[in-house]
Amino acid sequence: MVALEILLVGVLLAWVGLGLLTVWGLTGTRILKPGQPAELPSPAPRISILVAARDEEEALPAALESLLALDYSEYDVILVDDDSTDRTGAIADEWAKRPASAGRLKVIHNHELPPGWRGKVHALSLAANAATGEWLLSTDADVVFHPALLGLAVSCALKEQARLVSLLPEFELSSQFQNIGT
């Protein structure tokens, strides 16, 4: 019985420690919300958004729609189709031809992986080499952006004189995950 009590106290202390670590890690964390003012210089820094996409035909249209609707004037999107086996590359090409893309979306098709490279890292390297922006934003092909996010993130980075900004998205679970346990 004493061993069980010691074990339970140990588990309790571990949970309390993890909770304190989480609170400590969140102190100073900025939460970007739509409606907050984005204070940007004129001209704003040019951003190149790098997207490595492999077999993302289902998620890609929503991601591209959100990226091309960002409320920020100085950006481009470089999408690398990383040897997809589905329609990812074709979908990206179709979006690049749309008038709304107006040269903002560049698609690179990658079908070779040089020795010593890994897939996503190589795809992002290809995108970075094609980038025209002063700043780079790397994102996944299944992330949907709020139109105000880029301006808010750049405004925050400039205000804080940050050299690196990492954003944690708000997750929306699909219905298959929401119904677990019900």
C-alpha cells in the first residue's frame, strides 16, 4: 500500500511539474487575433511563403485559397510539389493559372531527391532558392490562414525586433476525431 501511495504522489508531482512548465513556457507568448491592429512600415517587408506539398490533393485547395487571400500586399507563394502520387501538382498548376494568382503563386515540380537529402527539407530548399522575399515563411500544405495573420505576424516580429517567429495554429478537428469516445 505504501508503494502505491508513493507512486501516486510521484505521478501527482510529475503532473504539477508539467503544468508549471507549461505556464512558464506561455509567459510572454503573444496571441495574435483578427481585429488587432497590424502596424506595418511602408513599404512592408516582402515575404516569400514556402510550401512543401506531397500527396495533399484534398487539403491543398483550402490552403491555397487562404494563402492567396491574405490581407498583405508584399508576398509570393512558392509551392513545391514533392513527387506527389496524387493530383497535388496538377491542382497547384491549376491554381497558378487563375487570374487571382496573378504571378503570386509559383509551382515547382520536384521528382528527384539528390543523395544525402530528405524529401521535405529538399523541397523547402528548392522553394527558398526561388524565393524573392526579404523574409521567409515556411508552412505546410494543409494549413489554412486567416487573411489578417501575415500582417499581424510581421507587425509583431518588427515590434519585437525578432529574427525568428514561430506560430502555433488553432487546430480544427475533423468530425472523425470529434466523435471519438462518444
